[in-house]
Amino acid sequence: MSTARVVILVASVLGRADWGHAMAAELAQVPARRRGRFVAGCLGALLLSLPGLAWASLASGLLSLAVVAAALVRYPGLVTGVGTWLAVGFFVTVVVGYVVAAAGLSTRLEESRLLVGAVLAGAGIACSWWAVGLAASVGAPTLASMAMLALGPAVAGVAGAWATARSSWVVGTECVGLASLLAGFALFLLWGGQTVAFAGRPYDAALVRDFRASGAHDLATYAVSDSLGSGMMLLLLVPLVSLVAGAAGCVVAQRAWPATTSA
């Protein structure tokens, strides 16, 4: 792939397609020996032009990686072979993809009210799933847990409908996509951070029973492995479920107000 195409691709992913084409056109006039420096300067300027929410997503991604790194250092028993490193590599790939997607979406959503709406929706989605985890740890009735779990998709659906009604179904989808990614990061940081800080506590009876049956030698490492694995699954599951629910909200809003939501 040529240097010009790389610049265009990166700029397009980050929501600056027009900027990328302009820089690629200028690149053709730059002497070959100076193109590397020129491209580095262009990409640096592009990164500096990103909105604050894009930098917040980058910080969330770095913190997520730091949580996993801290777990591996503090609990070396988590490393059980090649499978561990494959899982870590997959996790890193997901985090990088989320950061890039969140940065691009936050750049496209130029209206401050849409960005604020995405942040609030993301917080609501994350709180819903977090409440389910807390309810499960205290033995709350299953019906109550399911009711709290339903709040997350409901918030995503409302966010998608709200953004669609004010702009278009494309913008609505972008808004709920950003909210979903922010929720995934927030939930993983809460879940994983608590897991590493408190060694996977509290240990319920089911966890202790499973630990004894597993033949593992350290309860803390076993608990951290189990909880951190759940956190990684939530990082994948929460954005997916939220995006589907939000897209449904966008469709409903488009059909309810077709005159104001056409793309």
C-alpha cells in the first residue's frame, strides 16, 4: 500500500476523509527524501485535531491494557502457556479496534449535544450491567437481575431513537455505536480494576466449590482468572448487545418521524 493511501485510510477511519485526500494531494509534491517526515507531521496534526472524547477513548484503552498487565504481574499463575498469550493478543486487538472506532465516531459526531448524549447513554448502559453483577454477588432474585439487565439495551435503544429523531438514522447509529464502546470500556475498567485490586473478592460458595474441584493451588489466582475472563467477555458482549438495541431504536425513530430522519 502506498504512503498516500495509508494517509487517506487513517484519516478516513478517524473521520477526516477530506483532510486525508488533501494531504495525499500535497504528498505528491513533496520530494521522496522528505515524505516520511511529512507524513509523520500530517498524522501528528491529525491526532492533535481529534476531540477530547477521542483522547478519552484512548486513555480508556490504555487503562484496560494496564489492568490486564497488572493482573499478569501480580498473579503470575495466570500465565498457563501459549493459550494465555493468544488470549492477551486477541484482547489487545479488540482494545485497539475499539479505540480507533471510538475516535472515528467521536470525530464524526460534531454536535456537542450528540457527544453528551453518547456519554450519558454509555454511562447508563455500563451502570445497568454493573448493577446486575452487584445483584448477583449478593444473591438477588433472578427476576430483579433480569430487570436491571434489560435497562442497558433500553438505554441504548432510546439513545439511538433520540439521535435519529434529531438528525438521521446514520447519525443515530454512530451515536449509539460510540455509547456502546464507551460502555464496554467503562464496564471493563470497573470490573477488571476491582478484580485486580481485591484479588477477585468476594468469594462466594460456588466459586470456592469450583476452586476445590479444579485442583488449582491458589484461590486468589483462580478467582482473578475467572473474574477477569468474565470482564473480557463483557467487553465484547456489551457493545454488541447495545449496538443491536440502539440500531432497533434508530429504525423505530426513522419510521415514526420519516420526514425529519432521512439520511
